[in-house]
Amino acid sequence: MLMKIGLAQTRFPSSMTDGLSAIAAMIEEAARQDCELVCFPESILPGLRGVGYDVEPYNHGRMRGAVEQVRKLAAECGIAVILPTEWEDELGLHLVAFVISGEGELLGYQTKNQIDPDEDRFGYVPGDGRRLFEVGGTKFGIAICHEGWRYPETVRWAAVRGASIVFHPMFTGAVTRPAFYAAAAACRSEENRIFFAPVNFALPVQGCPSGIVAPSGEWLCASEPGREQLLAYEIDPAEASGLLARRYRPELLR
């Protein structure tokens, strides 16, 4: 069964209010294009810290209200949403990606478990578990930015458990070797035989486009760098055999 997904390459939010406005516009556009699910970039709310933009201080009450607002919009539009945010719990402040169903049900969230060294100064606490999600019969995982580039195990974890696609919310701006990022995305797909979907912000200098990579490692579509746009593309999850992931034998590494 085919699945049409939307990758929301948004502007970097100037505020929580601006971020919610960008999210609402992209959810509505994804619904108009008959997408079943739409994914946003890393920490779309309140914005990612330490990358050259002013970001509002974390406010848990406001963040909780924002998540509820997006849940309501998802239900109104009948579309599932992957919503990356900051989120504080009893362990501390995390970078997470919430998954909301097309009925507005909160299905849970994936924490960022591998924190980039440049983010240590913000006091983020890594999570300690991984989640598999399902929408419309399609199983998927989430690897957040640094995790997907430099810790391929985060993608394989989902692939060996039957994920057809792994979404990769990120911020990748000016980098010294942009070819690495495109190649890494292709590797995550081909080394597992699943789809891989990086989702970046629209940035003046963008080190990696948003797009979808096929299980063969071929980029099926890619956004125009620097332009705010919804990239909508229909995939066939059955093409994700997971063959190489299923043949993984970790016991041989001991």
C-alpha cells in the first residue's frame, strides 16, 4: 500500500509563535496534497540552540500547550505529524520528536540519545531508549540529526525491527564537506535496504537538502536549498525489504 509523506522544509522560527505559524501552514498544505504524514526539522519548537539564531528560553507550560495545539490541528486535517521540540521531564531537558496520529492521538516521542558535543553547553540530557512507531500500517523510526549522521546504529535499530523508513529531523547549515551528508543519507538507506528521509530547515547556506532516499541508496527527491517548501512524495513501503538489516549478526562483533 502506497504512502504519501510530506517533508516540511520550514524557515528557522523567530519565536514560538512564528514556529507554530510555520507548522500550521505546512500541516494544512500537506493535507491539501493528501499526505498521510508530515515531518518537521529538528527542534522546530522553539528552534535549535547554538546554531546562530536567537531562541527563546524553554517554558514547559508553553511547550505543552503548543504540542496540544498541534495535536488539535493534526486531528482537524486528518494527518499524522512528527513534531521535533525541546521537552523537559523528571530527568532534565531533552531534544525529542513527538509522533501524533491523524486523529490527534499522541503516540509518544523519540529522544535524541546521542548529543552533539557542541550541544553539551545547553545541558541537554540524552534519552536512553528507542521507539518504533506505526501510521497507516507503515512502521518507522526516528534518528535526530547528529545520531543519523554519525551513529548508524540508531537507524539499524529501527530497520531490524521492521521499519520501512527512518525519518531524520536535522539542522545542517554551512559545513566543510557537504558531500559527506548526502553520502551518509544514502548509506543509511542502502546499508539497511529501507527508506531514509532527512528533513532540514530552509537555510541561507544549507549543507544538506531535505529529501527521500530509496532502499537502493538513490535520492528519489530533494528540496531546493534555502527555499521554504513542502516536499511531498509517494513511497511504496513494500520496497523496503530490510534485507541487510535482517542479516545483521551483532554476536560476531563480541
